[in-house]
Amino acid sequence: MFIKQLSVFIENRKGRLEEVTAALTELGVNIVALSLADTNEYGLLRLIVSEPDKAKAELKTRGFSATLTDVLAVKLSNCAGALHEMLVALAKADLNIEYMYVLDSGTEYGSMAVKVTDKEKALEAIRNGGLEVLAAEKAYAIHH
């Protein structure tokens, strides 16, 4: 019930992000969602891709530091208060959100990629809160 997020550390210099996307394009790996955070020296690129293991292996062969992390893909209604509902469910379980970003923003439903301090406890909290978690196959195929 978890999806694999690809994290890539990249030097904060011109063209480096393009090298990552070129590698994924050449592999035929689709980028479903991404988040990029930077400092003066490096960037942390977090991606949900159609084939995370394949993408990680290729990026490593090209000299990138790449890892896979389990995150939740939480399905949310596209209406006011849906995100709040998820946050309340996680807070009731005394969980801390490390980070999150939009995975999909559909017309009826969207989804968030969420990294929390305890993934098993978070999965239980989400389900107890009446929310749904996307299966990996479904999350990796968004926008396909």
C-alpha cells in the first residue's frame, strides 16, 4: 500500500536537472509528480515515476545519488476541507508529516504523496479516518 518515491541529490548548477530528465526520457520512464527543494550547493529532487527501480538504477550508473523511499499516496476529494480531513486523521494518531506534495489534481479526486514518521501507523490512521490510499500500480500510472 506504499509507493516508491525516487529521491535524487543534484548539484545546484545549470543543466543538472536536465540530465536527470534526459535519463528518464531515454528510459521511457514517466514522471508522475515531483518536488524540488534547493540550497546554495545542492537540490533534492523527489519524484514519483512509472518505474522507480529502473529509474534509480539508471541514475546511479550516471553518477547521481539516488534512493527510494516509501510514501503514502492518499486519495482526496477535490473539495474544501479534504486535505484538512487527512491532516486531522494523522494528527489524531500523533504522527508528524515530514513532507508532502501533490501527486494528482483531478476534477473529482486528487491525491497527495505523504511522508510521515511512522508509515504503518499512518496507513492505519488514514484508513481509520475513512480515507483511501492508492495502490502503487495506480499511482505510477497517473497521467498515462
